[in-house]
Amino acid sequence: MTSTALDRSTAPAPPAPSPTAAQVLRRCRELAAPALSEAIGTLHPWVAEMARYALGRCEVGGAPTDHGQGKGVRQALAVLGAEIVSGTAEAGVPGAVAVELVHVFSLLHDDIMDGDPLRRGRPAVWKAYGTGPAVLAGDALFALAVETVALTPRAGSAVRQLTSALGDLVRGQADDLLFADRPWTGPGAVGVREYEVMAERKTGALLGCALALGARLAGAPDRTVAVLDRAGRHLGVAFQIADDVLGIWGDPSVTGKPVHSDLRQGKKTLPVLAALGGAGYGELEELLAAPAVLGESGVRRATALVERAGGRAEAVRAARRHLAAADTLLAGVPSAQEPAAQLRTVLSALADRTV
């Protein structure tokens, strides 16, 4: 054997490529899937069917399907939160199950409150089963989430972590609903900072809880848990802003929700609030303040005016600021190298979603 051949045969193998965000999310979903299915199986059969329908696992009537389960960001954050502080994922699985149950509960109720008929490209649970059944299913998922963490070795602190986030989620949802009755401009108008506080509660509280709960269940100290919670809350604000942007300029075939529904309903979203604070917003204000619901031409005009006034660009900048704040906080947490790298990969993918 020549020396060249010998050198080739003994040379170390090149490092494996780092997993993509989609691969990280899929790994975490698959890790939590058996425990999530087991938990849902403890519910009343009809309620369990609605939960599986919401997760894309069955049709109305219970026939199995694979409609898609969403990205599973919250599940992944719980698993990665455990891995970051301990190097192992198993401790984070109950947290992943709990936050996914809370997330689905919040979506069921949110679709009812917003009157959204579609979720991920098919009828929302309240349209498929009725409003009362959808409320019941949401309540059951909420109770099951609390029970899931109450059965862990760190039940007391874990339940407090989850219920505190739930309290903030409700406060954020309440503010979001109350914003609808406030004027677009002038005294009593919703400001951008007030919106961000609402978004931190409505969306950020559960993302922060996911990261923090996974770490807490893995035995992380309180200081680390608190930092991860703050990082997740910044991530949640960015995530909510991204939803606002996609609600105006997104593709319904990708988002699974009708485009422009927020504008038609007069919801206070960040792109619109930012546009009203910019130059040349007079026509936009007149459109939004009109008593009639915006028709198709009005919606198209409002969309163009929001972009022209800089609302879309400012929303993207705000989302990036919050993502950068989350990344800075995470950099200060002592963590296992590979899970930390995977978490940053997920954050980068969320940043791409925002723009």
C-alpha cells in the first residue's frame, strides 16, 4: 500500500453535516409523539377525537389521516431546553407534551374568538364540530396539560411554571380582544410598545415556558430557567409579529389561514400600528376608521398603504430585534454545545419565516 493510500485510509471521516431546522423540529416531535398520544388517549373518546383532529391526525369521525401537525416549535423548545442543561432530552418530554396541549387549547379558543373558519388549510375545530364542543375540547386539553406536569418529579415548580405562563397568556388574549374597541389614532390608540407587551404575554409566555420548563424538568437552577424564559418571550414577540406579517402578505396555501382576515376584522397588528405612526398615513386611517367592514378592494388598498407607510419594513425590523435579544440571552446560558447549536438553527429558521 502506498503512503498516499495509507494516508487516505487512516484519515478521520469528515464531520456529519449539522441538522437543519426542519430535522431538529421533526426529531423533537417524534421524541414527544408517543407521550402526547398516550396523554390524549386518556380523554373522553369524543374529546380525544377533536384533539387528534386539531393535531391533523384524524378526520371528523375519527378516520386516521396525516394532515400535518404543524412545526412543533414549542415541543422542540422544551426538548432542547432539557438538552441544553443536561445533554439528554427525556426529562423535557413531559414539558413538550404539556406546552403542546396548551398550544392546541389556545388555538381552539383563539379561532372561536377571532371567528377564523380555517386552521392549517381545513375547517377549524369549531367549524367542524361546533362551538360548544370546541370549547369543551380546549378546556380538556388545558386540564390535561396541568396534570401532565403535575405527575413529574418536580411537580410543584413545574406546575407553577406552566400556570404562570397560562395566566400571562390569558392576560395577553384579553388585551388583544380589548384592542379591537380602541381607536386607531389619537387618545386611547394602541401604541407599538403596548402591542409588544400584549404579544409577549399572548405568544411569548408559552414559548418562554417551553424552554424554561424543559430546563426545569432537567434540573436547571432557577437563574438559568429565568434566563431561558426571557429568551423565549422575546422569541414569542418575534413569532407573533411574523404571524401579523403573514396575515397580510402570506400565502394561504402555505399558512393554512385566509389572508387579510386581520385587516377585515380591524385587528391591531404591528404592521398596521407601525404604518399609522409613519408618514402619509391619512388615507389608511380613513379606511380603517370607516364603520363598514372592508371589502376586497378596500383590503387591497389598505395593504398597499401599510407597506408604503413602512409598516411591513418596521415589523420585520422589530421581529429581528427581538430575535437578536433572544440570541444574546441564550449566549449567556452555560449549555451543551450541540443542543445550543440546534436551538440557534431553529431561531434562524424563525427569522427567515419573519422576512
